[in-house]
Amino acid sequence: MIIEYRPEGTEPERLDAGRLRTSEIQIIERTADATWSDVRAGLRQGDVGAMRVVALVIKKRTQPALKLSEFDPWEDELRVLLDAKETRAYAEGLFEKYGDNPEDLADAFAELRDVTADPEACEAAITDVTAPKDPAPAPAPEETTAPSATA
């Protein structure tokens, strides 16, 4: 997951929450007073508290003295985006769910495009999952052995 931090008047900052050290996870758990699995679930649901705490810990990599009280973005300055791997998994799941209904599938893919961090990876995933699949390869012909000649 990618947390996009977009303070007004500045370029968006993308914070990769997909790879954290265990020490960072422990700080997140203590700060959020929740387990890492609960915080991750909160990120998937767009919970602003989860986004704030995880973004803070990632920002502390370059600003070690940063405190939670000093990092208080406006609610609309944080959002979660899917990384390329997550985007691929979502595209596959959407195709499985809506593959028989082209209109619903198109709507679902449009939503996926809005929440991906990597538009090119998103388009590639959509193309891959919707491409016609090759039929199963034909079985290899069985080898026949010539009868052995015995004298």
C-alpha cells in the first residue's frame, strides 16, 4: 500500500507502507493502540487514523524528531493507493467477480484506476486479466514402442 500525502500547495508525497521494519510496526502498534493487522485493515478501509500513524512512522525515516502532534494533516490530504502487486490482485479478483457482466466490470476497473499508485501497472493488469486465454495445450502424443524382435 502507498499512502499519498498531499499537503495543499506542495507536490504529493508517496509513502510506501508495503515494506516496513518490525521496529516500525511496533511503533505503529503502540501509537495506534492497535495490532498491525487491525491497522492494515484500517488502511484498506481508508481510516484516517491508520493513515496518519503509518505515514508518520514512514516520514520519521527522514525526519526522526517528527512527533504525532506535529504531523496533523487535513483529512483530505491523506489517501491510500494500491501498489502494483495489489493492483494486479484486485484486477484478478474483479475479473473473477464481474467477468460475466461487462458493464459492472468496466465500472469496477474504473474505480481500480482511481486507487492505483501505478496507472501503467493497472492498465497492464487489466489487459492481462481480460485477454483471451489460450486453450489448454493438447496432450503430448503417447510414445509407442516397437515390439521387440526376438530370435
